[in-house]
Amino acid sequence: MGNKTGMNVAGLLYLLQKAPNGFPFRIRLQKMVLLGKLEFKFPFTFKYESHYYGPYSARLQSLLSDLITGGVVNEDVVELSNDRTGFVYSLTSAGKRILATSKLPTMQTKKLDDLWSQFHDKTTEYLVKMAKEKSGIKSRHEK
């Protein structure tokens, strides 16, 4: 695993473990990672483009899928209103072991702790709005 990929994985795992009952929803995760990169200068290397709910990283989604397939992250389906479903993410025991051995520098964990403190209790709509404002990337339908 390359250094940049390793930092992406370690940062993502660290962020996921911050949510004691699982990290809710793909949209929130996409926006939190972007805000971590832009606002807190965490060295995520994901590139973002315009998508349905503003900035979206296909590489972040691909990495998350790989971590799920590899048994590092759990993805649980939850029923939402209006016959919709959402996904909640949490670390498996393997994910916790990888995070424990990742040697994520304290300076970087502080950035993610600050990100979590500032944004974990905000609504999805608020995170989408902030991600659009900070990145300058709008939703596809807004172009």
C-alpha cells in the first residue's frame, strides 16, 4: 500500500471509528472526507467532481467498496422513510486492527478529531451545503 493510499485508508478508518453506532450514510461520508481535506488540511488525495448531491469522489467510493469486500469495514443497510434505504459503516475487528497499526500521526488524528467535533452532529443538508461552498463544486442539476 503506497503512502498516499495508506493515509487515505488510515484517515477513512479513523473517521469511521469515531461514530460509536456506525457512520451513517454515503453522502455524509463523502462530504465529511472532503471537508477534512479542505477545511482541516487532512492529506486525503481523493479527487471530487459534480454529482447528484454536490462533490463526489468515485475513488473514495471505490476504496470504501474495497474495504467492505476485504472485510475491513461493515456496511449495514437501514430502512429510511419513503421506502428508501441508507448505509451505515463501521469497522470490523480486522479494520480495528489495521487502524491500531496504522501509525497515523497525532497531528493528523487531531485534524480528524476537530473535523468530527465540528461536523458530526450537523444535518446531511448542511454538510452538502458546506461541501459545495468550500469546494465550488455544485450538484449536477445546478450547472
